[in-house]
Amino acid sequence: MPDRPSRARAAVRLLGGAMLIGVFTAVPALAQNSSSTSYSIGANAGLVVPVGDLSNFTSSGYTVAATLGMHPPLSPLGFRVEGSFTELPFNGNSGVNRRIYGFALDGLFNLGTASTNGGLYLTGGVGYFGSKDTGGIIETDTNWDLGINAGLGYYLPLSGFTVYFEGRYRNVFSNTSQGMFPITVGVSF
């Protein structure tokens, strides 16, 4: 009958061997799935609904944007830089528009595990936005202000590209609060 120390050594050897087998089979699989940070380029466009002070003198308009994204391996968090242009017509038929353009740095947090069927994500960030009124005989100077945004999106990976849908709240901190809800559809490669 073996004594306790030799049984303990045998158990440690068995456990160590199982761990080595696990490490040697798991590491190549992880390396294959997460070999490097992925980068993307994309664009989006959609409807913008003004709220708060901005809705007192403008109506719904449109927005377009170009994006550059980065997603580290094995992380639910990604980042995106976005350059956007938004135009909101003044109420009535004055021909005057509020133009808002700028850059934002956004974080993207994947809710759940990444899937080939798509998934939900939270987005939010900070930006620097210029706004001016233009059209008819009016042309104001551009005022630059900080802004924030937060929202929810859904991505759908397709063959060679990804389609995404987002709804956000964006607020540009200026003399008149420029709150708005951009609802966009985008594509990234």
C-alpha cells in the first residue's frame, strides 16, 4: 500500500500534467482567435431630432459621419474616432440652417459575447463641435464647444463588412443647449 507522500506526489504530477495539456491546447486557440488588434473604417448617416433649446428654432435634419475604429483582442471595449456633419433647418421656410460639425472620441462596450449573429453595444464619448447658422443672407461665425454623447447600438457582421444601427443622445455645450438624438445606419470595413 503506497504511503501518503507518494500518493500526494502522484496527484500533483497528474494535476500538473493536466494543466500542461490544458495550456498547450488553449494557447494556440487563443492566439488564433485574438492574434492582433482589429481596425475599421466606416461611414454612417441618418435622421437627427433636436431636443431642448435647439428644438425651439430648428426642426429634424440629417447627419453624416466618417469613422475610424479600433478593437483590442479579447476585450469587450473598443474605440472609435468620428468626424460628423449635421444640418438642421430653422422652423418655417426661412432657408436658414444650423450646421454642426466636429470630431468625437467614443468608447464602444459590447454587451454580451461577440457573435457572428451580431449584438448590442453601448457607446459614449466626448467631442469638439463647431456650429454656425447659414443660408439666405445669414452667415454666422463658427462657435466651437465641447460636447458629449451616449447611446445604444446593434452590429450585424456580414460577408466582409459590418452594418450597424445606433440611437444616441448628443449635447453640445454652447450658449443655447444643442441637444439632439441622431438615429443612424452605418457600415464599417
